[in-house]
Amino acid sequence: MVNHSHEPCTAEDLEVRPLSDHEWRVGDRRQDERSPEKVLGYIHHYGSTFEVLNIEVPHQNLTFDRLESAVASFAAQQDSSNESSRQLNLGAVIGMR
């Protein structure tokens, strides 16, 4: 399933919901909770790495050493000159169950 029908997300559009102590669902906060376009993908914590399953690119395996980096991988690519100054505020995007 690929969700090509929605606009790309910025970091502010991301919503992270814990599914367990080692799994998170990443969603687009602009979409209705019941909409299939809501779910962007999942993050799974294995040992010291965070593995990303992005529904937009299902055959791409991405791993990160920090949860913040894994979440940021779902945001639309920004201008590279602005990339170093942009920080993801993980506390602002993680939702509580």
C-alpha cells in the first residue's frame, strides 16, 4: 500500500504513537485518524538501532542510531542549506496512548 495522494509532511506534520516499548507508528497529523493516508510507516527498535518501514518506499531498509533520526526520515526533504539548523522536537511529535 502506497499513500501517494497526500502532500509531503514537514517535521511539524508528523505524529508518533507508541505501539509498545520498542515500536512506534508514524502518522500525518493533518489526516483523519480513520484515513489510510494517516499512517506513514513504523519504527522498530532492535538492540542499538531503529529500523524504519516507510509505506511510501516499502523496499527501502533504513536504520538509524537515534529515534529522532528515524522519525525525521519521514519528513519531506528540506533545502540542504537549512538542514543543519533544523532540529526535530521529538517531544512535540510523540503522542501518548
